[in-house]
Amino acid sequence: MKAWLLNKTCDLLRDNAPLVLKNIQTPKPNSGEILIRILCCGVCHTELDEIEGRTPPPQFPVIPGHQVIGIVESLGTNAKKYNIGDRVGVAWIYSSCGNCEYCLSEKENLCRDFKATGRDKHGGYAEYMTVGEHFSYLIPNEFSNVDAAPLLCAGAIGYRSLKLAELTDGQILGLTGFGASGHLVLKMASYLYPAAKILVFARSNAERRFSKKLGAYWAGDITDQPPFKAHAIIDTTPVWKPLVGSLLQLRPAGKLVINAIRKESADQSYLREIRYQDHLWMEKEIKSVANITRKDVEDFLQLAATIPIRPETEIYPFEKANKALLDLKQKHLKGAKVLVW
């Protein structure tokens, strides 16, 4: 099969072709696993973190990609969840131990033996992949392949972020950054909390216009003053400036939910601007989002089908994987990027 392999970490702006296309052996499913013929795979900012060394290092070489949509091609022994031909998805959570306190309380995202798709195990930038049947998801018929792919990460992690924000209808929600996850959170929040006002803090005019088109009440830069402060803000950016600025935009007892695996180190100087009295006092809370659980993915797919959510997407042919990553790095954003075979 054809597969894109990442062999080392690098600076994407210096090495703009970090992935190498190879012909490798098609995997066979082990007991309890399924073989998936991949139809498309979303491109996520986490891939940039992997390539540039901001996540725990992969076991090189590795096939990236964790927003996978495909068809069940064959079943390993004892695999009974699906029939051959079913359309399924694979998300960031590839596996967990199943026995620790977190796994036993539906918090397997915190498991010390958490394995990530496309980082710790081969992912979806390939023609085929295998995965445990209980770490895959039946895709509702309401979605096309391209629409479904971003839901598995940008949508599911956005759903978890929104749960952690503990918003109630009529309150004010802020979003910093407005890429793949941000625009899906806005759609979810508008449906779940129709009386809520949503503020979007984005650095580009294109992102601000896009957010207003989707129903944002107000859009501006993180240094601008919105008409009111927020009860909760979800930060989906990879940098520190909007995080520090968000703390100034929270009401007393407000919650800042950080939806990022890593923050880039280049702008850590902004942390020196934090003043306890202005940024943290009055019982403000800061929460991080650590991965996703299987239940997050399952619940979100059903919610997305009900609303229904249709993500904004840009399609790239499979052969253009490096270009999709470079465009994402250079902030050429409009919704979510998807590789299609």
C-alpha cells in the first residue's frame, strides 16, 4: 500500500516536505482488530506538533493522521462489532490499557498507556490501517466522507472543550482562534445554547468575517475590548498571547479551557505579563483538555448528526499531503483540511 511516512522531526518552514511517500506492506488485523480501507483523512494542527517536535516523540517511522474515514475491509479473529463494508472512523485515541482507574471510569484519555493514532501507532495518511474495533466508530449516514473526517478530532475535542466550559444558556462564550475546531464549537454552542452570545478573538480579518458569517455576536483581536466579558473562553490556538489575553476577558468565576496538546515556546515571554490581580483573581479557573474519550467521539457524532453540523472544508488530493501541512502551518485557513484518495 502507499503511505506517507514521517521519519524525523524538523522545522516545516525549512523542510517543507517532511513526509515521504513509500510503498509498504498492507497490515493485517490481529485478534479484535479491523482492517480499514481509507477513503480520506483530516489534517490537524497536531500533525504540525508531531513534525516539529512539540509532542512526545513518535516511534519513527510513523504514518500520521487521526481523522480517518474508511470502509471495513476485513476482520481479525474475535472482531464482531462490524460487518465488512461498514463505514467507520478512527480518532486520536487509538488504545488505552483498559484496567487503570481512568479507563474504568470512562476517562481513558488520562490513561498512562494512552496510545495516539498517527503518533504512537500508524494512522490515516495511507491506503489502509488497522485498529481495535472498540476504538473505531460507525459514521452516521448524514455525513459525507469529507464532512465526517474533521468531526473525529476538531469536532470531538471541541465537544469535550465545550463540556468542560460548563456553559448555561444565555451566558457568554469566547473563542480564541477560529480554525477547524473553533468553527465547529461555534456551531455546537449555537445549537445547544441558542440564547448565548459568542465572542470570537481572531487575529485575521478573514477569520473574523468567517465567524460572523457563522453567527458570532462579535469578532475582534484578543487585544480589542468586546462589548462584555465572557463566562467561559475556549482557547484553540498553539500560542501564548491569546491565552494570556483571554484571562483579562473573563468575568469573576470565569473558566478558560485550553484546547491544545502543546503551546509553542517562541512567545512564552507573554507569560511575564500575567498579573495576579488582573488575570487570575476572583476565582477564575484554567482547565486543559487532554485528548478525548471514546464516549466524546460517540456522543459528538450523534449530536452533529442531529444538528446537523457540516464543517467547512478544503480538499487536498492524497499526493498533496505535504502541501496541506505547509498551508496549515502558514495559516492558510478556511475550516478544516482533508486528504482524499
